[in-house]
Amino acid sequence: MDYEKRLWLSIVEKELKIMASEGSVEAELAPLTLQKPPKEEMGDLAFPLFAYAKLFKTAPEKIALELKKRIENNGNYPKEELLVFGGYLNVKVDLNFVANRLIENVIREKENFGNGELYKNKRIMVEFSCPNTNKPLHLGHLRNDAIGQSISSILKANGAEVLKVNLINNRGIHICKSMLAYQMTSEGETPASSGIKGDHLVGKYYVRFNELEKEDPTIIIKAQQMLKKWEEGDVETLKLWQQMNDWTMEGLKETYEKTAVEFDYYFYESETYALGKDKVLQGLKEGIFYREKDGSIWIDLEDIGLDKKVLLRSDGTSLYLTQDIGTAIERHNMWPFDSQIYVVASEQSYHFKVLFHVLEKLGYHWAKDLHHLAYGMVNLPDGKMKSREGTVVDADDLIEQLTLLAIGEIKEKEREAEIENVNNTAQAIALGALNYYLLQVNPFKDMIFNPDESISFNGNTGPYLQYMGARISSMIRKFSSQEKEFENVSVKVELLNLAEERSLIKLASEFPLVVQQAAEELNPSIISTYLYDLSRLFSRYYHDYPILKAPSKELIKARYTLVKVILQVFRNSYALLGIPFLESM
RNA sequence: GCGCCAAUAGCUCAGUUGGAUAGAGCAACAGCCUUCUAAGCUGUGGGUCAGAGGUUCGAAUCCUCUUUGGCGUACCA
């Protein structure tokens, strides 16, 4: 449709200009807007003409009629049907061209159909997930992962070279808390001895610290001492830290595998904080920062309308900000990027504002290429997730539950015989449900995670989308057994003239634009909405009209070809959203 | 207090960047399986787009104010 849009924009614009000069209208013409009519019967392109009424001193409808007449009488223009509705001039384009081009493109590009060149030759680093090594992943991380993973795929689809990086928060006062509690109360428990997954075991001691702190509030001092020791390289402390760290990482990686989250590179704060410290001290020498009497180092943010911010503690240890400074610099040294996107909760908007400013002050010109993709919180129907009240939704638990439900569903529908591996299929369904649920909502908005709704597989859900792909796949299997009979039947797109077919052709042709828009706005939910619209349209079409049992061989071939195109668009959309494609379910 | 963000059907969310009668899913009710997978399809009911002004031929969309909610404003991360 892209071609048709440009063509008709230029035609209508040209005729408007001619009308203006004939009516000796001096003023500049408002830019012409192109829209989509609300209904299929109203054509495919719409030009609202209200903006010109004043200029031409004519009713918009009359302008539309005049344009229609002029265009129809001009032999140089393509002969398409023009319709006037009120102040709109609508065009019903010859969809045969659109359909042929769509089929050609999809056959040629296959899994690359929809890809564009918006970010060609651009290197974009995407940071996401960034767990602490003191507890297992929860629902908030799952949203982060889903967005990070999807955004990376979307940027790649737009031609960018993407490096997905994870930054492990494996140092700091919070890590020392779980270490201290472990030291005090564990009696040498290990994942092997307890049978508890490593990240959950460490998490158990992080929770225990809070309990210990209630009994003895001074315990925090011990944790602070431990951090000091850690930064000084104390052997015993480092040994415990390494061990607990390994346990957590093993557990986290298991969860990543289950959720199909992958990274190209891992950074560890334990390895980057020192550089941050150096840079802060360097900035102090250069007079960018200043030192308080107690020895702490600060930056004054008055020039960007903010307060003062501490960069290094009075005892010399690093802060969150310190290590992020080091990490950013190291990253740019390692892999000079055109842009870096931090997928981090919106609560940290202030932190990133400061971070980017500090880097700019330190003279890094690429600080302007850093971008914080701030996503909203995940709340429960009753309110916030609170670890103290035990309302945090654990990632492993949730996936487990969803998988069990999917197994139950498969059994209830008696699909076991049709499915190769029930467990794998159930896991794929669970993952599809989860990722789609999380990516339906615009990232920057807070969202409510309703457990009951998230485990429903009906309606606007991941499994509904997967189901479309599975049914088409089933159709394709059926067709392949009789494919030879259709070898010599040519594809006649002009047979696809139902309103539903026209809508499908148009919507499928829009896919590349949707992929581009999702990248421009860093918003996977644009793909979700599109995919759901396409699914509903297709679902109705295929419910109402026979494909393989259409009345003639030619019609079967034409409809079958369209269905295959739709499947490719489905599959490419799934890939961008982390919804596994299933041949059968 | 100051800063950032949000508010659309009972609930969860869309809304083509200012256009035609504001749409889906869930929940409720009523239909459709000897038929390409019923994880589906169809229909009914449900709206002061938080409120008030303003800009405009036209506002859920842009501006101002108000209300309500969230987040931030840590030598936590």
C-alpha cells in the first residue's frame, strides 16, 4: 500500500495546487493528510479536506467533488474508484497490485518479511534484566526481560546491529546482607544439601537478614563493615561472596533458559565499579566534582535544575551511580555504539538523568546517545507487590503454574495424540501466554497483573494467537498431500475479492510499517495490537469461508496462497514478541 | 513542598500522532461443533473518554487550571 499511498498523495496534492492557482488563492496550502477510512466499503485511502474550506471559500464536500471530477477526467491518472463522503475524498485502489506485491515479497523474504533499514549500520546496545544476586527473579524482571528481548528483536528487524547485555548487580550493601545472614545462620547449607535452587536459597538468606535486623537493628553496621572488607579484597569475604554468587547465577540462568531470554554479553558490577571510582576521582581533580568535609564526593546539578548528588561515600566505597558510570565507559570502549538503551523501571528515571549528565560533564560526547527506556511497575489487583508481605510473584513459580495449566488444557481438549511432545508444547504455550500478557501494555504504563486472567487461554491471549498459527499449519499439512493436483493452477489474486480478503491483504501489507513504528517508539505493544487485529480478522474469515474446500481449484489456490502469507506474518510477529510458534497445539 | 508520569465500559487494555458512529478481551446474557483444530465464531447490553475552561471547521488526542492515583526527590539498588 506504500506505493499507492505515495502515488495518491502526490495526485491529490497536485490537483489541490492547480485548484488554488486557478482560484488565485495566494496563501500556503495546509499539508495534505492521508488516512484510513473506518470501513472497508468506504475505500482504502481517505483525504480529509476540511482544512481547505476556508482557503477556497467552499464547503469541504464541494472540494471533494471537484477533485473527484478533475482526477477522473485526467487521462494520466490510474483509473481507480473515487468516493466522496462528506468532506472526504476516498480512493478504492486496485488491490490486485497490492496483493501480488505482497505475495511476491513474502515468498522472497520469508522470515525477513517486515524488516526494514531504519537503523541500518547502527550499533545499538540494549541493557536489560540486570538482576541482583541476592534473590530469584520475580514478575517485575519478567516484564523487563520481555520488553528487553522484544525491543532487541524489533531493532534488529530494522537493520540495527544489536548487542544484548546484562549487568549483574553482584556487589553492594544488599549483597552483603544475604552473605551476613548466611554466615550467621546457615550451618553450611548448600543448594545440593537442601535441594533448593541456588537463587532461591540465597534469597532465603536475604529475607532472613531482614528478620535478624528486626531483632537487632545494629546488624546493618556489620553489613557495612563487610562491604568495606569486600572492597579491600578480604579473602574470606570474597570466597563466601563468590560461592553464593555462583549459586544465584546458576539459578538465574536456568530461569533465563526457560523464558528463552538470551544475552550476548554479561557485565558484572564487581568488575566495573573500580573504573567508576577512578573516573569520579579524576573528575574531582578536574574540578567537575567537589569533596565534602567528611570525604564524600559530590556533583552539583544546579545547571539542570536538580539538587546535589553523592558519587562516592565518605568511607570511599562505591554507589549505584558510581558503578553505572564505570559500566557505561567500559561498554563504549569495548563496543563503540551509536546508541545504548537501558531497559530499567521508571522509578529510576532520576538516576539516569543524573548518570547521563555526569557522563556528559566528564566529557563523553556519546552521553547524548544514551536512552532510558522506562517501563512502569507491575502491580497486583490488590496493590503493590511487597516482599515483606510475601505478595511477590516468583518467576519460576509462575512459569511452573502456567505450564501445568497448559498441560491440563491439552488433556482436556484431547490433543495429546496430535502433539509430539506435550511438555514442550505446554511450556511453549505458557511462555506465549506470559510474554503476550506482558507486552500487550505500552511499556511506560504501570500495569496490573491479574493472576486469574493471566492463566486464561481464551480471548485476547498468547495461546489464542498461537492457535491461529497451529490451525494454518494443520491446513498446510492437509494441502501438501494433494499439492501435485495444484501444481499447474496459477494464483489469481483477482479471485480474492471478498471484503475480508481485501482487509487481510491490506493489513498484511502494513506489517513492515508496524515493525518500523514499534522501533521508532520502542514499543512492542504496537506489534501486539497489530497481531491481535490480524488474528481476529483472519479468524472470522476462516470461520466463514472454506479454504481447502472452496468451490474451485483456482479459488483454493488463491485462498491457500493468502493464508500462507498470513501465516508468515504471524510467525514474524511472534518472533518479535517472544511467542513460540507451534505447528500444532 | 518540588519534579516526573498516569486517569477511556464493572475489570484489564487499544485508540492509526487532531478527523467519519470511541473499540477489543474478560465478566453477564443468547446462539453456533456429523463441517479446514470450539484455545474458535456470531449476537445483546454496558461510555459525562476524571472535571472545568481554551485553541480549532473538528479534541479521548494539543494548551491551562483543578481533582485523584503512582513514582521519585537516600552516603539503598
